[in-house]
Amino acid sequence: MSTQTDLSTIADFDPGTGVSSTREPIRRRVSDMQAYYADQEAAAAAVAGGDPLVYEYYDMGVQSTSGDVAYGTSTTFPGKVGDEYFMTKGHYHQVRDRAEVYFGLKGHGMLLLQTEEGAFTATEMGPGTVAYVPPCWGHRTVNTGDEDFVFLAVYPGDAGHDYGSIETTGFARRVVGVDGTPTLTDNAEFAR
Ligand code: S6P
Ligand code: ZN
């Protein structure tokens, strides 16, 4: 059996930083996801004050077939919008039953998981943490520390990404700083 994957296109990355020297990252600033944050005044002020980079991630270029295993690194920078920590947009996989494994490389964060049926759970991540995203669970990561939060993500090549569902409903919980401690709070705008 032959594979159509061109191995010369498969990228490597620095396991200390997540950075790949051969691929361009996808970058998200506050302005790319202003409506995701609870404090709209703080989000507007952040955009006006320089529009900081919230996160960047590399897709390492594996082709999107069910037999391939895609992987990438993701870096969420330290920071907050209001009292809410910097986070990824979050998504379900387009093919819902495709699972994913995260492996913590640097810094500290939280992985939020939810189902479309209303279940929610969260797990803390740090260097060496292995976290599993089961089939059908939406996932978002949050940097709860004061350095870059970096992890490796590995998932089936045909998983795809559905951002629209999270954009519409939000996540059931937000992660905010309460007296300096990352704390899960109910999201008042969450619409199941
Ligand atoms: C891909 C995996 C991660 C995210 C990355 C950015 O399935 O879950 O590589 O793509 O953390 O998050 P998001 O929600 O913008 O794709
Ligand atoms: Zn994913």
C-alpha cells in the first residue's frame, strides 16, 4: 500500500517553544475574537491599545485523510481581557467523533471540554501533562500562568474544525482571575 503524503512537507518544531522554522503559524489577536470575551469594554480597550496577540498555532502540514495523523503546536500567550485569561476560540471537530491528544510542553493552562448535550469538565495542564479530548467534545485552552502556554496536539487527519458552533453558543464556563487565582465561573451568555 502506498501513501500520498510527501514526507518532505512534514514539519518539525522546537519542543521547548512549539515554534516550527518551516511553517507559518496562524495568529489570533484580540480583534479576531473580541466577541468571545465577557468584558466588551476591556476587549475594545485592548484592541485600541495595540491589539495584542492572544495565541498562535502551527498546522504541521499532514494531509487530511482518515488514515493520516495530523499534529500541530499551539501557544497561548499570558494576558487577560478584563479579568478573563487569554484563550483560544475553541472548536468541535467537523467530524464530531474524532478525538485528540494534547501534550503539555511549556507553561500552565486549563483545557475546557464540553459536549453539545450540556456536559462540562476542565483539566489543568502543564509541562508533560497528557490530556485527552474524547470524541464529540468541544475544546478550548486557556493560559492561566504568566509565561507562554505551549502544547502539542495530535488528531485524526480528517477531523476538520467547526468554529461556528462555539461562536454561537460560547463555552459553559469562563476562566477568570479571582484574587490572582484562576477560577471557573458560569458563563452568563452561554446558550445551549
Ligand atoms: C486542533 C487543536 C489545536 C487548536 C489550537 C488553536 O484540533 O485542537 O491545535 O487548533 O489550539 O485553537 P482553535 O480553537 O483556534 O483551533
Ligand atoms: Zn481540536
